[in-house]
Amino acid sequence: MSASPPTRAARRVLAAWRGIDLTEQERARADRARSAGNLMPALLKRLGLDQRRREAEVAKVWKNLIDPSVTAHAQPAGIHKGTLFVNVDSNVWLSEIVRYRRHEILQRLQHAFGPDFIARISFRVG
């Protein structure tokens, strides 16, 4: 059960009894106090945990959605501003994927995660 804030008259009586008016300090302390439930969404966003969780989901789903011959040579490395970066182990596979499989891979990932999360794919040897 939370106590209601004291009225103006009650604050004057408390200030006279204490010999000091602490109204501003009490108000500042009350304004800063927030529940953990109110803090968590902002904290998770600031730490980027939601983004990291989604990146981990992409890595997990990658093996199930994409042809095993491709996943043996290409792995997602990260996502930045809607671009999924994928590391490929050789120039030969890079050429194969970019020429023949890029569109299919992008469609499957967009179907799973949405076009806002993965708008483009960038393949690179690495």
C-alpha cells in the first residue's frame, strides 16, 4: 500500500517541525524512484540485448532455413541497419551464392524475420 503525497499544509507542518523544508529533496527522490518493470525495457534497449537476441535467432534459424551446402560455407556475422552480413569461406562460394542463391536466401530470411529486420544481405569472404 503506497502512501499518498502529503498536502501543502502537511508539508508546511513537517517543515516547521523539522526546522528545514525538504520538499524539493523529497520530490526529487520520489521522481527518481521507478519500478524495475518500468526500467527494464529502456535498459535492454540501451544494452542492445534485443538486437543481440534476434541476431542469435538468425544464426540458429540459418541452419534450418538455408540449404546445408550453403551453410557449410557461409555463416551470418551480424546485422546492422537492416543489412545481414554473411561471411563466406571462399571466393568460389561467394560467387555461387551471390549469383544463384542470394534472392532465395533473402526471401527465406525475410519470411522468417520480416523485411524491416533483414532488408539486404551482404556477402563477403572472411
